[in-house]
Amino acid sequence: MKLNERNIPMLTRRELMRVGGISLVGGFLNTFRPFNVHAQQKAKTMGTARQVIFINLDGGMSQIDTLDAREGPWTPNYFDIRSFPNGLKMSYGLLKNLTEVLDKITIVRSLGAWDSVHGRAQYYIQTGHPLNLALAKEVPAIGAVVCSELAKERKATDSLPAYIAMNTSGNQAGLINNGFLSAEFGPMSLSVGNNPPNLAPQKGMEETFERRWERLQQLDGALRSGQSGADRSFADYHEYYRGARAIMSDPRVPEIFTITDEDKKRYGASSIGSCLVLARNLLRADAGTRFILASHGGWDHHGAIYQENTRNHPVLVRELDSAYSSLIKDLDSTPSKHSPGKTLLDETLVICMSEFGRTTGAISETRKGREHHIHVHAGMFAGGGMKRGAVIGKTDEAGGQIVDAGWSAKRQIYMEDLACTIYSALGINWTKIVQNTPSGRAFHYVEPASGTKYVGFKPVQEFFA
Amino acid sequence: MRDRAFIKLFLLAFWIAAVVWFGTNALQAQKKTASQKPADREHTDEKLTVARPDKEVSDLTRDVAAKLPHLGTGQQKILIRNLIDQHLFGAMAKDNVPHAPLSNDYEFCRRLYLDLTGRIPTPEQLKTFVNDPAANKRDRLIDELLASQAWVEHWGYWYGDLFRTAANRIGDPAMKHFNAWLRQSLKEDKPYNQLVTEMLTASAPNTIWMPDAAPATFLARWHVPGITMYQDRYEDTADEIIVQTARLFLGITYQCISCHQGAGFLEKVNLDLVSKTRQDFWAMSAFFGKTRVRVITFQDRYTVTDDGTGYDTKAPSSVRLLREGGDVHPTFILTGEKADLRKPLRPQFARLLTQNPQFSRATVNLIWKQFFGLGIVDPVDAFDMARQDPKHPPSAPWTLQPTNAELLDALGRDFAAHGFSLKQLMRTLARSSAYQLSSRFDGEWKESYTPYFARRYVRLLTAEQIHDAISQATQVFGNYNRRDPIYGSALPPVRFWTEAATPEDINNGEAHNFVRTFGQANREQFDRQPGGSILQAMMLMNSPFVTRRVRAEQGSLVEQLVKSAKTSAEIVDELYLATLSRSPLPPEKQLAVSWIEKDRKQGAEDLHWALLNKLDFIFNY
């Protein structure tokens, strides 16, 4: 497949002939719509993961200043770029802890993005679909789809929501919810600062809460227990209260939402540190949560990228470094409850990536930052069947174009491919189509084509061990 | 020689035949794939609920209203007060549909305050209204609230959500001026057609930061960048302007035909748009073909001028399939009227838009939904123009789209006849007996009654309304700091959320955290998300935002009552009036009094907490 100047695969006539068996003749191009050739593949899912932690580096992480390091006159002294196995180059000065877990994870350097605007690209991250405002009300997040597929595995003791999202930015795309799927698969949105949120009764108020709950039931009693009618197609507001109470009175909850000093030291006293401690606790407790979206904001370094102050690149990388490495280590040292001999990491798919990358080479004179870059960016994939210690994809000298995509499709790995990969890892058939959507338009778990070009999306098999 | 020529001729004939054959196949294939199911992909025909806003509203009301204590009913006879009543009660009488009784004064007062000002009445306001013996007190209250500053703030904020005027799209200075202009326009009840015209025709030659360029912020907000943030895509921007303008002011979604023709795609979606094409869409965008929204600083400063040469179908696009064809003549899609190219285009567009009956109908329908809980056409941005005229109904299986087409038409004409006054429209809606019906329904409610608006439909309070209601009910106001977005000087602190122009004006993380849980609109791309969640219940029960306010300290209502000489029974009454805008039922009162007798402070705190967690607090009924 040829790539045009924007590195978007373009379907040549020969490919169309091979693929569709129909010869292109001149002016009929406009009226011809591609057949669904993707349908020829049967979906063979891997089923290696039970749950997902998706770390969303919100803003666009600079790949040449992190996982795919390039040195130049712009590189600050503290970077200390070193070489690692498999041709990997990273800044040891910023990613010291990460280098200790390289043997547990896969680094991907050939991710690509369709959109260069945060809102649309963030929407892609959460849903795996391009933002289409006509359909947006219906389209569920990947997490919601996952949770609806895994709903049949929910246990009676599961009190926590299946999909939890932490620190999602209210701007840009916002937090994408369950779309046309049932509300129980929508994300519970938590705001996690340096301290965890309050899902248990406030400290010292446990007795007060119990008493008040009792009194509320008495006051409302006759009204709350009323039956309304056999066919109820909406969630009764009282159900939310019952669900909230189930969480608040679950004895595991206070522990899950406690961050010890030891945790803080290892994960770092940052919001991403807290998020990942909670993620670990949630999965260890196995109280119903199967998809966790943790957003780490502030990566949009258009200006002063290397400045070492509040929320610029070095600070963010170091935060991520401590938090992510500790998470990987802790997950891998927790034995799995479901597969003897395996660890929690083996059954948890951990993805850490941004919505796009940043420009390469020298930084601008005026703003001293980097701009958005959709052609290539880098991410980390671990657990849930992913290879350990692998590096996939290679970029050119500048770190801005792909030289070797590292997989069979020989092109960037897009969010659609990653959606296929996530579904496959969880044992979900990614080629599913839902016909009975409210609008009547079929909903594809992963759309067969993206935007205006034909691209056959599929799981990145090269990730799987 | 002749053989070679013959062979060439034969090949040519073969080639032509092949072309014709493939061509017709392709056309047929295109028609077929619309209905064909690809055989090899797994299908799930799960039983999902088809979105039916009428059914949702009916179910929710039927369940919730049964759980709400309705204290007596307004025993007055239902009077036919205006055209709304004529049409609705006429239809009910004709089709033998029973209706709810009138709301009582408590219900009506709370509901009207919420719908017009976004706030609940204070006990004083409530008592004054309930005890007023005047026969026309409801009309007087409507007029009083329409003239209030709270009305301006509530609707100024609401229109801010509607126009998606996000401060991080446009920059603080522009937002400040735009919101000031918007609120001033609402305050003086500027005719709506004039307000829309100003927004569509304003220019900002020296950036939208200039106060008198304020209305142009609406257009600048839809700017589409090119490959870098410093490039402009004029045609894409024009497209976005048309999509948003049509959605907001005509209730029609042209998003679909901006990328593909209607035929082969919309047969099950919109009958009118099936016959429309991308060319029709571009012909609308061409009204903004000479308009240039240029970026100076990305998502911060823009200029809006009309110095372009026209809508260029050959221009590249950041967000859509490439266009084709030559010059496009600006043509108004609803009427086919073509623009006079010798005159400025935007004023012509604004006139064609606002003079079209659909402008009035869509506006009326949108506001109707805010008052009645369900649009006459719902969803409000899905108007299908082929299904509006009762004299020319569509063929089966399509049905007429408005649930009461005559009413919508009449209201649209009435709106236009009254100078497109929003206040007059709201007055007409609120004065009708239909609006004043109770949500309680004696007898068996049938879903088929829903289009008749035979009862009041309940809905959750909005995020901002919940915030304000809690603050007011507990008398503990946030008094959030605010700074002038341009000069940085301190502004009066915010007590009620809608005093602020945009959410970003309010400087308090806890408040934002609380409000966001209740589905606040993201002015970027998404409107308000309705519906409940577990987190909402948790917030109401456990968030410091609530638990702090029910404590007997810091001048809260509970503190005032506990420290006063009032009896337990009086405390219960006051808390009910302040929180639920009604008096307690005897069993409620007995129970609550026993708590306060047992421990005055703890009982009062517990009671206030419980009241904030009752259904009738969180619902607008």
C-alpha cells in the first residue's frame, strides 16, 4: 500500500482489484462505495486479559524526549540519553525507574494518529472511533463496550462500577460515556488529586451516615419502595442510592481508597501516582472494576518544554516514571487469583499512551516548545498477554517518520488497531456489529474504514507473546 | 490493415460494453449495500431500547410522580387561557384523553421559579405567593420573574451552553464581551431574530476582543484550523457555521449531507434530506463564502471579515471529504432562493433564515421543551421538513413528525407576530393551563397520552440548579472568587452559579467537582448529559459540599433554627419550606419532630440532610 505525503495509506487501483475483484473504470469512482472486504477475516480472539488499565497521557507526549529519544543541540544536560536492548534509546535522567521494568513491557514506537486536534484525538483514545457529531450521542467508550461484554462475569459481591475513569479532563472531548449501552457500563468519574476521593463515609462520620441513612429510609420509606409498572426502561433514581450505599458500606472500599505513605513514596506524591495506586488497589480487591481509565494531564508542551518548573515535560515524565514503574512492579508481584502461577500483570492489559506525538528537531525560538505531530508517536504496552521486553517499530533519524512499522500491516498503528487489540486480548470479537441502535445506524465495534480512506484495521498480533 | 482497424473497433466496442456493465453494477451495488448485511461479520441483534424521548419522559414521570407527595390539588376548573390550551385540550377532548388536575400553589411556585430563574423560591417568596388571595397571582408571578435579574442570569447561562461558547475556545476577553452582550440583549428582550441576525452578520476586523465585535464571537468559535494551528480553513469554517446555525436556529441537522448525499444513506433517518445533496449544503455554506474567520492566536484571538472571494470548492479540507464542482451560488436550502451576489451575503442569509417559518417553529419548540420537558418535535435538532405539514402528510410508514402540528405552527406564527420576543413566548407558555397541570395523575396513565401533554413531565434539576438549590436551602453560599477576565480585578463573589458567565469564571474546585457530577454541559462539543448516576447519589449523601452545609454552624439555616426559640414542629416546617418548597405531610412531620425532640441539633441536621436526599428535592415536578 502506498503512503501519500501525509502518510495515510491510499488504496491503489491494483490493490482494489486484488481486494475487490472489480476493475476501476474512470468516472465511476464517485458512485462506487467500497465493499466490506474486512469481513473475510474470522475474528480469532486471544483472551489473555481480564481487565484493562488505560493510562491516557492527555496532551501529546513528545516521543523524542521520552521513549524514542533523540539527542540534539536542544537536549538539556539532565537528559542523559542511553541505549537499551532492542535499539531503544531513552532518557535515563527522566525515566530511571522505567528502565528497571523494561523487561516486563513492550515499547511501541510506531503509533499514529488521525487527528491533530486534542478534542478529536482524545475522543479517538476513549472510543476508538472518529468523532462524528451525528453519532456521538450513541457511540460508547471502549471501556463501556468492554464492561458490557464482561457483564455476564459480574459477581454478586461486586459493588464497584465496572468502568472507573480518573481525572478525565472536562475540556476537549470530556469523558465519553456509555452511549446507547446501558448506564451501568458508563464510567464513574473520579477526581483524584494527591489524596484519594471519598467513596467511603467521611472519616469519623461513619456512625452519622448510618443513622442518617436509616432515617432517610424511614422518611421516604413508603415512597421509595413503590412499584411503578412492569415495563421500566429507565434507571430508578433510587437504584443509584442503593448502588451508592452498596459501595459506601462495602468494607473493602476504605482500604481500596487509602494511599499509604509507603505507596506515596514509591508512586510519587502526584495525581497520576495516586491514580495508579488506586488502580492497583481496585484490581487487587477484585470488587467489580474491569476497565480503568487514568488520565495524566498537561503534556501539551507548546511552550517552555524543557523548563524545570510546575507542569512541564521533565516534571511530568518523572511523575509518570515513578507511578508507572511502581504499578508494573506491584502488578507483577501480586499472584493472580484466577490463573495459578500467573501474576496480576499477566491478566491485566496496561496501556500507556498519548493521543498524538510532538514535532521533532530543534524547538522553536520564541515559544521553546513542540507542536502536535500525528505521523508517529510512542507508547507502552504491558500485561494481558503482551510480550515482555519487546520493542516494536522504528522511526527515522529525526524520530518523526516511521521507517519500520514493526507489524504485518506495515503502517502506523492507529487507535482502531489498538481497539481491536484490546478487544482481542479480552476475548471480545472486535468485528461485531450492533444493528439495533436507537438511530437505526449500525454500530461497529471497530469501523472497517477510517474517514475517507480505506484501511483494514486489525489487532496487532505482534504485541502478543 | 483493415483487420487491424476491425480489431481496434472490436476492442473499443468491448471496452465500452465493459464500462457500461461495470458502471451499472456499481450503481446497483451502491443501492444494495445500504440494505445488505455483510454475511461474515458477527451480528448482535440485542434488544436495545430505541431512543424514544416520549417514552422515557412518560416512564420517568409515571414512576417518580407516584413517589412524590402531592398536597391536595388545585381544585380550580381548567380554563382555556390561550392557543396552547385550545390546541392541547381540544385534542384531548377529541380523542378522549384524560388529563391531570391543576398544580397546587406550592407545586406551581417552585416549578415556575425553577423554569424561569433556575432557583427555588425562598420560604418568604413561597409563603407570600401561597397566601396571596388575588385571582391573577399566577400571571403576576410570571411577569415578576420574567422581569427579574435571575431570569437574565439563568437564560444567559443557558444560551451560553446552547451556543457552546467555551472560554478555552475563544479566549477570556472575547467570552467576557460576548456574554455581556448576550445578557444585555436578553435583559432588554431584544427580538430573537435581531439577536440571531447580529450574531450572523457581525464583523471583528480588529479581533473579537473588541467589545463592539462581541456578537462575532459566535462565528469565530467555529473556526476550523488547517494542518497547523495557525492556518485557516475558510470553507470548513463556513461549513461548521452552517451546521451549527441550522441546528440551533432551524432545528435541522445538515451534518449528514455535508459529507455525502442523502440518497442511499438517510432513507431511514430523514425523509426530506434523502433528496438533498452535498451541493445543496455547499450552496448554503456559500453564504459565508466571502467571510473570513482568521486565527491570530489559536483558541484565543480571531478576526472576522468579509474580504474573501467566494466559496472555493477546490480548497483543501481538514475535516471532510474533498469537495468538487465549480462555483457555488449561495442558495437557501429551504426555499431555493438565490442570493444577490451584488449585495453582502450574510445579511441576506440572516434575513432568509429568520423570516422562514421554520426559524420560529424551531425556536418555539426548543423553548417549549425547556418548559414542558418534551419537545413537540423531539429531539429538537432532528426536524424532518418533509413531515411537518398536516395538509401534506408523508406516505407510510412515515408519520407526521410534530405531535401536534397545528399547535407548533400556531405558536410559531404567534412568536413571530409578537416581534420574536422570548419573554412573550415564555409568558404564553407559562400562562397556559396545560403548563400548570400537576405531574400527579389520578387513574391509569397510558403512554399513548404522552403527546397530549396531559400531565406535567418531571425531570431532574440541572447541575447548576442543584448547586444553587442546596446553597439557598441551607443558606450557606459559596461566595466564589471571581476576577475580571481582562483586567484581573476582583468582581463580586458568585453566590448563584449562573451569576457567572462561563463555568471557568468560578474559582472553586470542590464546587466544580460537585457540579460536574450532575451532567454539566461541556461547551466544547457536548450538551448537557441528562440522567442519574451512582456518583450523584454519593455526592448528595457524602460530599463535604452537602454535609458541611447541613451542620449547625457558620450561619447555616440549621444553625439559625436550632439557636432560635422555635419549637420542634416549627423547625420541621421551616426546613421543609426552605428545602422542598412545601409543608410536611402529617406522618413525615411526626417522624421528624421525634428526631428533633430526641436531640435538637442532631435531629435538625439529620433532617436537613435527609430532605436534600429526597426525590422531591432533586426533581423538577
